[in-house]
Amino acid sequence: MRSHEPSQRLRIFTTCPMSSTDEQSACVRRIENVARWSEDAGCEGILVFSDNRQLDVWLVAQVIINGTKNLSPLVAVQPAYMHPYAVAKMIATFAFMHGRRVYLNMVAGGFKNDLLALDDPTPHDERYNRLIEYTTVITRLCTESRVSFEGRYYRVKNLSLMPRIPPALVPGVLNSGSSEAGQAAARELSSIAIEYPKPSAEYGGESSASDLSRGIRIGLITRETHADAWAVAHARFPEDRKGQLAHKLAMQVSDSAWHKQLSDRDPAESDRDPYWLVPFQNYKAMCPYLVGSYECVASEIARYVNSGYRTFILDEPVSALEMQHVAAAFDRAQRRSAAA
């Protein structure tokens, strides 16, 4: 899944299993397997979720690093959990002990009830203002020998980070870009703004907002033929009334812009349209899916790329074979995009 042209280089991440859904004995084994499948398929990294129900993200990142050679953990970082100096120290420790780079997925919100349980009632847009300060302290500690910072939320004075981080291992930074506040934060931080995409046809195939580095979070189910792909999709994600009720409940406790945007979309399904929301609407996935033949899905991916999206965070893979199917679609998409 590596791009053939530097200007068209795509960053492709998968997603780590959520530890809250696993039995203790199976949890670590699943994390190791998914990480290995992702690395074997040529992915850049793997997203590690963070909320009050999950295992500590940094200890999960350690499992990923121990089980792979080059895969980068994309660690979800929540300001409510940890001081920015502690985050920078974790990054420096991974760099020193393992010679490995991590990415940071900067989380402004999450589940509202999680934040209230931590006595954090900060409004949505204000959380992004806090996130800008938080991330600025982390990135400056990773790149400067001594840092002083005076903000509304964070203040440090003559703070230095040891051991120093080699320039090649300074972390890449992503944050949610589905809201105006999230996009403003991405501009301020020069981070990658991650969106939950609309169907590619709604972007018109023209690159926009060139001042932003953009990415999307998406699931893929693809096979040689359309019929085979949809058969797999319906078997994996059947309609589930219990899941639909769980989705509605989650909507009530979430103030995330992307959650509302996806929930408000028309759920109509057509086997001619690869954009599929059933897994999201049945609370089986936290992103839209693309379903169809290699050529169909590749065409959709290429349209996203030609609209300016260079980073893809894929849903959790179910097997090594599934990653081979995904790689086949991405290889075709990159050839289409390079030709365009």
C-alpha cells in the first residue's frame, strides 16, 4: 500500500481492537495479531483508542512496538488524562528505548459522560482552544532544548525534555477536523485534520482547503466482484435492533460534530453506491464503510485522494486476508491517482 510518487504519498493506518470488548486472555493476542497484519500489509501505523473503558494507551503502544518492527502506534491523547510533559516523556522514552516513532491523535472531547466523571465540563469549542495549548507544549518539548510557555490552560518555565528526541522520531500529529473548531486547531498546529467523510462524489474531485493537511477515517470491505463484497458486508454487519438503540444512546451523550453529521445522513443503501453507513448506525463501527469490487472501491479512494486527502485511518481488520483485499484496492487507487 505504499505510494509510488512522493507527491501522492499516502499515510495508511489501521485501528487497534478496543480492549473493552475483549476477554482478558484474548486481548493482548488480538492486539498483536492486528498490529502484525497491519505491518505486513505495509501500513504506516495503527490507531490506539482512548476512553474511560479502555486499557492505558501507552501500555498498549508498548505491546504493538514489541510485536512489530516498524509499525507506529497512533496514540489517542486526551488532555484530561495526562500533563503534556508526561506525554512528551513517553514519546522520548519510546524513541530512546526502541528507536521508534509514534504518532499522536489529539483528542479534544470523547464521551461527554467520561469528561463529566473527571469533572471536566469544558464546552466543545473551548476544548479545542485547550488542545492547541496542550499540543503546542508537547511539540515544543519534542523539538526545543528548553521551553517556557504561558497560556490560559498550561504554563511551564524553562522546562527541558530528556532524553532528546532525534528529528526523525519527532511524532506526527493528527486531530479531529470534522468541526470548524477542529479545523482551526489543525491550522494552528500544522497537524493532519481527520474527518469522517461524505461520499466522494460530494467533494467534486477538486482539492480544497490547501492550507490544511487532511485525512479520513473509513472502513473497507472489498473483493474481486461487487456481489462478493456485499455478501461479506451483510454477513459481517447484519441489521441489529440492539445496536441501533445503543447508537441512539451514544448520540445522547456525545457532542462530537462528526457523530451528528453521520447520524443525520440518509441511511438508504444501494449496491451501486459503495458508501455504507449500516455498521455505524448499528453501533458496530465508528466510521462509514466503502463496499464493492476492487475497482469500485479504488475509484472512491482515488476521488478522496484527488480531493486532497492523503491520510486514511481504516477500521479494525478482521484478518490478515482482509488486509490483502484492502491492499489490492489501495494499490489500484494509487495508480489511478498518480495517472490523474
